[in-house]
Amino acid sequence: MRKHLIFIALVIVVSFASCNIKKPEKKLAQKKSPNIILMIGDGMGLSELSSTFYYGEGESNFLRFDEIGFINTSSADSKITDSAAGATSLASDTKTYNGAIGLDADSISTPTLVEVLSKINYNTALLATSSITHATPAAFYAHVKNRNMQNEIAEQMVNSDIDFFAAGGLKFFQNRQDGKNLMAALSDKGFVVNDTLNQNYNMDKKYAFLLADDGMPAILKGRGDFLPEYTQHAIDYLTASDKPFFMMVEGSQIDWGGHDMNADYLISEMLDFDKTVGVALDFAEKDGNTLLVVLGDHETGGFTLGADNGNYNKIKPVFSTTSHSATLIPVFAYGPGADNFKGIYQNSEIFNKIMMMAN
Ligand code: MG
Ligand code: ZN
């Protein structure tokens, strides 16, 4: 009898429990924060990018954008910015003095896109054709009073939130005068350094590619497809994760061609950057949830595509200065939130336009 009761009780419990099992509800597809790709042509003004229409083999990738704006790039202390203040104003929401990296005009540390987005679960990557410690990439992770402090900047890279980077700059990480071995420090922080590339990225690891002692070679000196190829590698690594990502890609040497007043140097770097924009756009179009913003930090060289001695059918690229200029700089945007980039505004507004989309 007793056994019987226990059996009945058991049946009741089991049937009650089974009634209580909820059917798994269909999960609402939660929209992921958009990926963000920011591409900076250092020294890329309107004439520089116009050169992709006259000297490129195929069609310029800039033709593929239809949301276009302009930024004023003046710094906090000068009508004409340098690349440190220019990049700081893109990476953070403030103007600063020429030479400053990641500090505002009062030398107070200002949060960068890499830092803010990492905190809200983004993976991050930086690519440049300069040293990774050079002004433009540095402004995304470092905070120093002067851009020349590249040894300090390298140490801050080791402790940064960056998950993937590719650029030059070995000499700031190894064989340093202070004896510090930052290559070992990178490994200690979970970086795989100068790995041979394959498609099997380990998302528990970070990846560092330091591929030249200082800046990468110029295109004219054999750099090849480093920038478009590593941009694709970074995309492959970042999309292997479920997290959204932020990536900054710099065509660093458009500026160096301008300072040298060397049109062949400038145009070859510009065409390489255009090709890299094509890689990022192909991905953004396919992905459908990636905001791509392409701009310059300032113009270099007062570069123009003038008529050669009155011959309106022949372009003669000319320079008016070995320095930067104050010309407004075009901004191209594609993807979610791209229309926020229309209009004429300050370079320091880019940060908030990006952050509006990332939450
Ligand atoms: Mg630069
Ligand atoms: Zn410059």
C-alpha cells in the first residue's frame, strides 16, 4: 500500500514537472552593435583623392559612397594641424595642441575610440603603413605630451586594449636603449607576434604584426599589397568572433609624399589606400551591419592637379608647400548611421557621430 502511494506521488510529481517544462521560446534576433571601420588617409585632401580618378587603373572606390561631408581640421592652438592633434581629434572628442597624443588642450588624458569601445565589448584593430607608434595610430591608444615619445607610446601599446595590429615599428619594441624587451612583453599580454598567417585565428589570442624597423617601405620601394591584404586578415580575425569590432586603417605615407613634394610617391600611396578602401567596402556591403568612415586628418603639400602650361588636356601635379594646409577635408561614409556624416563640421565631432551608432 505504502509503495503504491509513493508510486502515485511520484507520477504526480513527474507529470507536474513535465507540464511545467516551458517550450523554448523563439529568441528574438537581437541586433548586434555595428562594426566600425575608420580609414584615415594621412594628408588626404580633395586633390589627393581626386588623383585616384586620373591615375588609377580601375574606377575609384570613392565613387561607391554617397554620404559625403567635410571637416575643418584646425587644432586647438593652430589654424593648421599636425598629425598628432589631427588624429587625437578623430580618436577622441576634443581639439588639442599640435604634437599632443591622446590629451586635450589642457594636457588631460582623453578617452579614445579604442578605449571606449573596448569597454562596451568591441574587439579592436589598428593598421598603418607607418610605425604603429607614429602619431596617427598612437592617438587611438596612447596618451603622451609629445608625439616624439615613441618609446613610451610602444609601452602603452603593450598595455592597450588592441586585439590585432599590423604596421612597422620593431625598433621601438626590441633592442631598445633602455634594455626593455617589449616583444616578450607583448607575448606575456597574450599577443601572438609576427605569426605566419593562416585562417585559423585563435580568438583567445591577440595578434601583433611588426613588419619593419620603423615605417613600412613605400609602395615605390616594394611594400606591395601589405595594407589591403592585412586589412582583409584583420577583418577575417575580427569576424571570427561574435563581438562587434572597431578597426582603424591608416594610409600613412600619402602625407610623406606631400612633405617630399613627390607626386609619384603621393599618388602611388593614394592608389594603395583606394584599393584598401575597396577591401573594406566589399566587406561592409556584404556584412550589412558595418559603418565605414573614410577621411583625411588634414591635407599635405597644398597639392593640386593643375593644367600643364595651359594644356587643359594634361595634368601637372603641383605642390605649394612642404607642410600641411588648412583646406577642408572630405569625409565619406557607408552603412548604418552614414547620413550623420553629411554637412560641414569639426574633426572633433567624428568621435560622437561614431559613438551614436555603437551601443
Ligand atoms: Mg599618420
Ligand atoms: Zn605630415
